[in-house]
Amino acid sequence: MCKVGIPKEIKNNENRVGMTPAGVAELTRRGHEVFVQHTAGEGSGFSDDDYVKAGATILPAIDDVYREAEMIVKVKEPIEPEYKLVRAGQLLFTYFHFACEEELTDAMLKSGAVCLAYETVQLPNGSLPLLQPMSEVAGRMATLNGAYYLQKTKGGKGKLISGVPGVSPTRVLVLGGGIVGEAAARMAAGMGAEVTITDVSLPRLRQLDLETPANVHTLYSSEHNIRQQLPTVDIVIGSVLVPGDKTPHLITRDMLKLMEPGTVLVDVAIDQGGCFETSHPTTHSEPVYTEEGIVHYCVANIPGAVPNTSTLALTNATLRYAIALADKGWRKACHDDSALAKGLNIVEGKVVFKAVADVFGLPYEPLTL
């Protein structure tokens, strides 16, 4: 039996929760004990009573959940008030994005906990099954938010993304042809925009060319090509990902001068450091700022704005892995599943994910399972 804890998220406007009542029911049916913090699911539309019916025990405070649980299932990385609650040997299963959070990395190393990151669980074909559902949400939301902040009253150019008969639609540039980029491009195309999507993989560009609507155009990603696009685009969506590592800056500060004032940049990669040099993390409370006349939307937890959809989608993806971890323990579960093993980033005071070690100049110690 494993004691599983689901705390309430305390990051700014983070209304998602680590697991749905349906997911909890699967764990309790297998004999595991699940502790859910009071009101943890309310932001996503799940009541304490829903969790009780699924077999969970409701605890009043976040401290109680961390104290009781052997495995913590969350959505976002622990933030400073939680650092002292994490203990040696405890398994944390959540999004971490260590490569852009040195303070978090240091805190988790000192805690002695086992940190298994959703975003680096990787299948043999290179896909990231626990990042995919939130990437699909974030990509769609990136386009919606870009269109919203294109309004003149929000600092944008005052354009309607679709245009109207007799008036041209807006031009949207999507940097990165992965899950986020494709979702953003499809949403923008569906809203009537003229879309260009870039990538460095020619096979991926061919696939996108075949599978996306006619108003989506593909372009090889290079600094020259991006610079050529910027003077005429209205929205730029940054969706580049290097699994577990910091994101490269594809738009530098000097490139802002190429764009018209009121152009909107949406940096979906901000939780990995951002792909625009002028990006810094924002929150749902204060989502945008203007830099050199260009509107920047850099919310680090975009899917948190639609928590019901996001929590359902996330649990659909994470549950089979959470069950394996609870049933077998983290070491055997990772031994049996190489994809899950790639999620291990920090284990009992050691960095076991090379990209994280390289970013901060820390010793890299490969884990033997």
C-alpha cells in the first residue's frame, strides 16, 4: 500500500489539481490510501465530497498532506512555502521545469526527495506523453490569448484575428512545430488567420504541410527566415521545447524593432526560460507587459485558466504512471518502464538528469536502477 497525497496548488491563480476523483478511485480500488487537501479540487469543479466518494481522506491543511504522504501528486512545481514540507525519500510526481529554476533545484537537492518530472517522461519515439495534454491546451489558449490582446483596448494593433469580408485576416507566426505549435496553428487557422509555422525538422514540416488546413504555411526555422516574417506579423507564438533544458531565444531584443507596435508575443515556452529574449514570467493576475511597443504574454501556467478541462486531460495521461509508481514503488516502476525512468531529475540529493546538471554546473550522477 502506498500513501498518496494531493495538495492544493498555491501558485498564483493555479486552479488545477493533481488528480480527479476518478483517478483517486482507481488508486483506492487497488488498496492505496489517498489524502486530499480540503478544497484542493474546487477550482477544477471537484468537491471534497466527490473525493470522499472516491475513497479519499480529506485533510485540512497542506502540511498534513505532505506529512502523511509517501508520494505527492501535483500539477506545478513546489514553490518556496512548500520547500520545507518536502522530506527525504518522499516521491514528488509533477511538472518541475528545473532548468530555469535554480532556487527550486537547490531546494529539492537539499530535501533528499525523489523528483520525477512529468515533462521529461519520454517514450522511445521521442514523444512526451505527460507534456502532451497540457501542450494541446496551451497551444489552443495561446492563440485565444494572442487574439484577445490584439485588441486596441488591450495594447494591441486593434485587429480582429479573422478579419471580415473585404478586410484581410491577421498573420500569425508560430515558432516550433511540436504539439503546442500545431495546436496553436490549427486554432489560429480555424479562426481564419493566415498562419506560418516554423520548425528545423523537414520531415515534421512535410507532415504539417499535409495535415494542417490550407491557410497554414510551413517555413524552415532560421534567424534569417524569422526576421523576414516579423515586419508583417500580428501575433507570434513561441512554442519551442528542448526537453528538460532551457529554451533558446529565437527572437532577440533587437528583433523587436522589426515588428509594428502592438504586435503580440505569446511565449508558451516561458516555464523553460522562454524563447524570446525579452520574456519574463507573468501570472494570470497580471498576464501582459509591453516592451519596446510589443505586447508580451508570458504566463507560466496557461492551462490553469481552464482548470476543469486541463485537470481531466492531465489525469487521463498521468494516471497509468501514478498507478505504477504506487503499486511498485518508484525504483521498480522506473526499472520496468524506461519512459518513466527518464522522468527522474533529482534523486535523494543527486542530479540524475544531464540537462539540469549542465545548466547549473552541478555534478551529473546517472542513476542505476
